[in-house]
Amino acid sequence: MNRYLPLALLAFGILAFATLMLVIAPGVQIARHSVPPQLEPYTEQQARGRAQYVGLGCVYCHSQQPRSPDQAPDGERGWGRPAVAADYVYDQPHQLGTMRTGPDLLNVGARLPSEAWQLTHLYQPRAIFGWSVMPAYPFLFEIKPAAEPGDTVVVLPEAFAPEAGVVVARQEALDLTAYLLSLDRTYPAPADALRDEGYATMESGS
Amino acid sequence: MPLTIGLLLGLSFVVSVLALAFLIWAVATRQITMQKGDAATVFGAEGAGHPDVDGTHLFDTTGIDRISARPVLVLIAAAIFWLVVGSLFGVGASLKLHWPDWLTGSAPLTFGRMRTLHLNLVIYGWLSQVGIAGMMWILPRIFRTPLKMPGLPLAGAVIWNLTVAAGGWAIATGWTDGEEWLEIPWQLDILLALAGVFFVLPMIQTARKREVHHIYVTGWYFLGAMIWFPFLFIVANLPGIHYGVEEATTNWWFAHNVLGLWLTPLGVGTAYYFIPKIIGKPVYSYAVSLLGFWGLALFYSQVGIHHLIGGPVPTWVVTLSVVHSVMMFIPVIAVAVNQHVTVARNTWALKQSLPLRFIAFGALMYTFASFQGSIEALRSVNTITHFTHYTIGHAHLGAYAFVSIVMFGSVYHIMPRLLGREFAWPGLIRAHFWLVVLGFAIYFFALSIGGVLQGLAMLDATRPFAESVILMKPYLEARSIGGSMMTLGHILFALNFIGILLARPGTAAKPVVAE
Ligand code: HEM
């Protein structure tokens, strides 16, 4: 190989072909599917909470894509039915994730619908599960001598409560919780659902 | 619909196989001429047979190195700075996974941000920069042509480093594009792309004005990478057009190609230059290297969706990526034959050249990482490993044990020839080698074993999720130990680098032939 231009053109052509296959073709296919009627766009508060979720990097420990029972017991764990492409139309940036240091969260709003639980958990996960390795997010809260009207006070076991005063959720914590509670794709999957069905047809191996 | 999809899938596979068959035919019938002497381009005018193990042995007495020296030095210095900072964030993130109540006071110190800082600083600050430095050193040499427009890369380096710093600040403060590998905000990415132009233009210009006829295999990888990465980077960062699952496929198309079509060509190309150069003999089978290169381009470019196996993406794209992941065996074996056989026949050189020790080790890790990756992409294996720390072990086998360690060797080889003096503390080089190799071994085996156990625990519905978290802790602690050893190695590397920079010229072992 002695010439620059053919090398460059061929190299570019190969990547352009890969882009067609991995980006453009699936993109066109996904866009043709209708939005499930039960899926609602995020409210303003939920969107702010989602920005917290993205900015704090929850995705590095939590996926949002339950797998099918053909592959893994995600449903039995209460993580929800297999996710389909249409479940994500309002998601930007996507938070599918590739790691499960913690549980899948696509349906956490249906599984753990209590705002109080979520706030306690965000303030100090080990107040609920001693074994948890999830970070504590105390900076989303503030400690006040006494609650004021309109404040949301965090319920804490004595060992984790401050010496004096109460722990009150800041707006960020309330937004984030609103987003978590909105995570609910328990409606039935649309008939033309799009997802990786590669495990349904195979017995073992690939 | 299913028909069109089946067609697309079939089309892609047929195109790849046809292209490969065409390539084999072209080589067999000498359509692509490669003369025996071509492989010796790497040795310069004096030809093969002169091992390059002594620091001040210069192939270049023509002034070529003198022109590339400045940008190369600046890029290496900045890369080492980010290496140290980036690894410290890596250790921080690692510790936080088993000490979750350590440093919880502010958002920039949470795991999610420290990890993101780690990734972006080591990929954009360290690996990309040290790789570009290597390209800028090697390309003018194999083209026997002084670097064109040598002022541009200096401007590029300033912009690049300020932007990496700004990107780090953005991530620390929560300003992020929010996709893995694409966290740096697109507004700043524009500056990175601009700096990229300043790096790439001079090298392409050097290629086009080169004074040798043949482009040596290293040049294919480097020139390919310079086309691929800018395209990937720009398409993936286009704001506003990607959403939902389409964004996820774009994300992994990009992220895996950063490894396959950017970091891998940098590492493989660098090894392809230094292994024969240091040993003083051409690579084992030059024609096979064609298969390695075009196979990489064809197959690697389509593997990205193996990061979404079992996910909400069309079945056919997943299958496509799985098939191509397995096809990667072909180019990987081609490179392995060339590089490892050349080293295995000349083990004497490993004793004489410390840089070669790093580079040969890194090249071997490329083979391992790729074999592991092809197997990890099989649906049955991926079901166990996908959402676990096993993946992180694999990522470090590739990005660390392969590319980073090749780059350590590259810097150790370049610096004495760039400055005309030896490293002041060769003992530190040995310590660096053993710290990173042993540290990495602990890192890798801990996460691979722990990851499989974690995956098996999660697949067993009778075991509560908590089990998968609790059983990981000792393995995560071991990773912190391994990672700290690697980071200590990086600090020694940085010290030695400062040492050779500051050494008074009087301490040079031998004067340099400048012209
Ligand atoms: C300087 C060379 C290094 C490179 C190029 C590198 C590269 C990477 C990459 C690519 C990832 C993302 C993996 C993925 O998402 O699949 C990552 C994650 C990570 N790395 Fe490194 N790394 C390096 C050194 C280190 C060191 C010295 C440590 C110290 C312990 C470390 C600790 C981590 C941790 C904790 C993560 C996050 C893992 C998780 O999310 O669970 N890395 N690194």
C-alpha cells in the first residue's frame, strides 16, 4: 500500500458503512414505532430530577433496561417486564446503563413508590440496608434546627439522625425523587414492540 | 419489515466477507504490491540489522527528529500529567465502591463524578495525547520527511489541554452530556475537534509530501485512525438529534469505536513500529499485516452493539455486532503472528531494552483482550458478565494493559532520543514495570473472578440482590490495592520524566548527532 488517498477513502467508506448499519438503519427502524399511549413526557420537576440523576452519574451503578425472562430473572426480582425501544422516546440523554452494582431502576417508581423511603435512602442508604455500597448524598439535604412550614423532613433511624435538629430535603432531592417515582413502565408492551429477542429463539450458546 | 432487516443483516455480513475475500485475492495475486524491502522502511537508510537498544543510537541524522521534538515533548509532558491526575481519580472511585461513606460531603466527590473524571482524563488527557505524540514522532521517521507545519500541533496542544481541564471542571460541577464516554459537553467538544484538526493536518500533509514511496504498516493504522476518530467524534456529539434507544446505539457505536478505531490503531501501530525497530529485524510476515489492518477496519467498526445485548434494540443489530465480534479473531491473530513471533525469536532484545519489555507485554495483552472480548460477546457468556465488574476488568485489559503499557514503552524509547540523554534512574523504569504489571494482575483477576460470581448471583432468582453486592466487596478492595500499585508506578514514571527533563546537558551519556 503506497498511496494515501485510496487508503483514506477506503477506510472512511468502511466506517460510513458501519454507521449505516449501527446508527442510521436502527434509528430509522426505531423512529417508525409508535409511542405507547400510557407513556407520559416528563413534567418540569421530573425533568429537573432527571438532570440530577444524569449529573450525579447514577447510571454508572444502575441500568434502566430489564431483560426478558428468556435470559435473566429480572422480572422475578421486581424490575419489570422486558424493556422495549418505545419505552424511551422521551429520554435524552438515554440512561440505559451497562452496570448493575445496584438494581435496575426502569420501574423503581412502581416498586418503591414512597417519597419518604426514597428521601431517606438518598440521604443515607445504609440507614435502610447496612450492606449497601450506594453513595450517600447528604448535600442534597440540609440540617435545620426545626422544620419550617412547607419543609419535607426526612425520616431517619436514631443512629443516622443528626445530634440536634432535623434533616430537610432540598429542592434537588425532591426533584430527584419525583423523577425516581416517575420511573414506571408497567403498562403492557405495545404489540409491535422492538427489542433484542435473541434469547427467545435460542436454547444455549450463541 | 423482517425481510428488510434480514436483508440488511445478510448484506452487511456478505459485504464484510466479500471484502475479506477480495483482500486475500489481492494479496495472493499481488494486486497490492508489497515488496520484501517494504517491511524494512522502518529502519531508515541504513537498513536492517542494527538494534536500537541504546538510548543515543540515532537512526535519524537528517534533522527529522529535531522538528518533531518540540510538539512531541509538549504532548508527552501533558499526557503524563493527566495520567497521574486521572489515575488518582480512578483510585478515588475505586475506594468509594467499598468505603461508601468516605468523602460524601460534596457532589464533585461522589462516585458518579469521580469515575467520569477518571475515564475522561485518562482517555482524552492521557491516552489520546500520548498516542498523538507517538504518531508525531513515528510518522516523520517512517516517511523520512520532517513534520510539516510543526507550529500547529503546539497550538493544538494548548487548546486540547485547556479543553480537557475545562471538561473535567464541567463534569465535576455536574455539567455533562450524560452519555458514557461522551460526558464532556458538546460546547467544549467543538474545541477538542478544533485541536484535533491542528494535530491531524500536519501529519496528513507529512504523509502526502513524504519522501519514501511505501507507507509502512504503522502508517496505515495511524492514517486510518486520523480519519476515523474525527468522524466518530463529530457524529456522536451532534447535539439535539439523538434520543432514546437510537441514542444508545449511537453511544455504543461511538464508544466501542473509540477503542477499536482510535486507541487500538494507536497501540498496534506504535508496536508495529517499535518492535522491529528496537530488535533491528523486520516483522515476521509483512503480507499478513494487511489482513490485520483491513480486518480490523471491517469487523471492529460493527461490534459496538454488543454493549446492548439483551436490551431494547432490534435483534438484528445485536446479532450483527456479535458476529463481527467473533470475526475479530481474524485480524487479531494476524497481528499476533507478526508481533509475537518477531519478539519470540529475539528474546535477547527484551534483556537489552526496557522499552521493548513494556511494548512486547502490551502487544501480548492486545491479543488477550481481543480474544476475551470475542468470547465475552457470545450471548451465553454475556448474560453472565454483562452488568458486572467483569466488564471493567476487560476494559482495563484493553485500555490499560495493552494501550497504556505500549505507550509507557513508547515514551521510554522516545525520550532519550529526543533529548539526547539517558533516563537518570533506570531502576525506576524497572520498578514502574513491575508495579504496573503486578498491580494490573491483581486488578484484573479480582474483577474477573468477582464479576463472574456477581453475575451468577444476579442470575439466580433465589438469591437476594444483596448477595451480589456483598460478595463483591473483597474483590473491590483487591482492585483498590492493584489500582494503587499501578498509580504508584505512574508517579515513578512522572518522576523519571521530570528527571530526564531537568538533567543538565553535562550528564548526557553521549553527545547527540544533531545533523
Ligand atoms: C491510566 C490508565 C487507565 C485507563 C486507560 C483506564 C481506563 C478506564 C476505562 C475505559 C474505564 C471505563 C470502563 C467501562 O465503563 O467499561 C475505567 C473505569 C474505571 N477505572 Fe480505569 N483506567 C486506568 C487506570 C485506572 C487505575 C490506576 C485505577 C485505580 C483503581 C482505575 C480504576 C477505575 C475504576 C474504579 C473505574 C470505574 C469502574 C466502575 O464503574 O465500576 N483505573 N477506566
